Amino acid sequence: MSTSAKIKSLEFLDKIYVHLDSGDTLTIPYTYTPRLAQADKKLLETYRLIGDGIGVHFPEVDEDISLQGIITYKIQHELMAS
């Protein structure tokens, strides 16, 4: 995955699928943040990309997440799992 990748879109299924413009997809659980965990999926679908795709704003739940934060989360959790 390129470090210059940007978020292209999100998909809300069993997890949150973060689709990148590089063609890669990252997944995070809804429990990634407490506000996301408590939010109805319909509210999350009103997200908007911020910073040309370096982050996501969820206006209905007043939450922002960043691609860098997602990558850090994935690295930490994959290291813990190994």
C-alpha cells in the first residue's frame, strides 16, 4: 500500500471497509472508536471525506478518523495477533 494513498470510500457491512484510491481495502471494527460503536449504521453513511481523503468526518455522530490512525491501529493489532 502506498503511503500517499487516500480514502476513496467507506462501506458499512460486518466491519467498516475503508477503500483506498490505491485499490487496497482496510477493515476496522465498529469499536474502532466509542462513538462509531454506538452509532446507527445509517448515521455513519452520511460521512464525508476530509483533507482530500486523508480522513473521514461523521457529522451525525461528531467523529473524525484519519487514514494514518487506521494504519497505526492495524499495525498495532496485527502485531498483537502474531
